Amino acid sequence: MQQDYDFGATLQFGTVSAVDDTRHAVRVKLPALEDMETDWLPVLTLGAGGNRFYALPDAGELAVCLLDARGEGGVCLGVIYNDADRASESDRNIWCKKFANGTVIRHDRSNGQVMVDTPGDVLVKAAKQVKIQTPNTEITGDTAILGHLTYSAGMSASNAGAGVAASISGTAEVQGDILLNGVSLQEFVSNHTHPGDSGGQTGTPQL
């Protein structure tokens, strides 16, 4: 004889009352069930195997839960906006992640713009290469390069009226010529003479 199973389940709304960071789970108080607090419910995630995603709601957020018929087990499907916590955007073209500390990751699919804004540091680590492929790159702050710098398409510098445009501590080795206000340093040095101690002109420098 085939055994009968009770697969009854209910959809419940409640407030997150506790969060377990390690188990990626929450407990929820359910107003419809006299504020009964659920057992620990796993929070639905986008990936939990080879590809993993970690994001937990905060206590006080409005949660949606799927519970078994006895209300003892189930899963937290996620949290939803409500009158107290309204959506941060009002444009369907926007994908946005905002954090409590002020960090924002935002993409506008209407123009392709991606914006990352954070009050802290940004760290990018790669075991091999980091490539930036764009016609123009603009850096507004001071830039420190701690490794060897190689460039292959020329370089120009300007002090914007704020002092010395370039300063080098150490030896600069140049393969080629240097122009000083349009004058060839190599030609100037090669042709340079001055009056000698015993009269007449000195010879040109021996390079």
C-alpha cells in the first residue's frame, strides 16, 4: 500500500529576529502566528556549491518564509521592501547594491555605466595580469607605482602651474636625445666649446 505524505506548506511574512552568520540562516517572528519565532531557517542563495554567494538580511527586515505544515521547518525566501524600508531606486534600468556603510555598486543598463563608490579601500588581486582596455584612463589623485614602469607609446607631463613637472631621484639613462626648449642636448654638448686657459677655444667634449 502506498504511503500518504503530507506536503502542506504555508507562505508566511515576518520580521527577522536573529541572524546566524556561519550557517547563513535567520530566525523570524511571525505576526500571523501570534509572533511565534521560527527555528533557524536557511536563507535562499544564488549559489551554494562550486559557485557561492553570501548575503544575509539584517535583523528587523521584512522576510518571506516558506514553512512546513507544522511551522517547524522551512526556508527564508528573502526579504521585501515595505512602507518602512522603501526601494532605493525607481528605475527598472538600474541594478544597485547599497550597503549600510555607504558603499554603492550600481549599473545603469540604459547607458552601460557602472559605478562603484565606497568610503573604504578597493583591493584588486590577480595571480597573473590586470588589463584595462579603454581609449582613455583618468586618475585624479596621486599615483604610486611600486614596481617597474614600462610605457611604449610616449609620455607627456605638465605641472599645471604648480611647480616642477617631473622629479627623478637616482640615475636617468637615456638612449637617444633630449630636447631642452626645442634645442638638442646631444647636439649642444657635441658642439660646445669655450675659451681655454692659454687662449683660443677648447675642443668639443669627448663623449
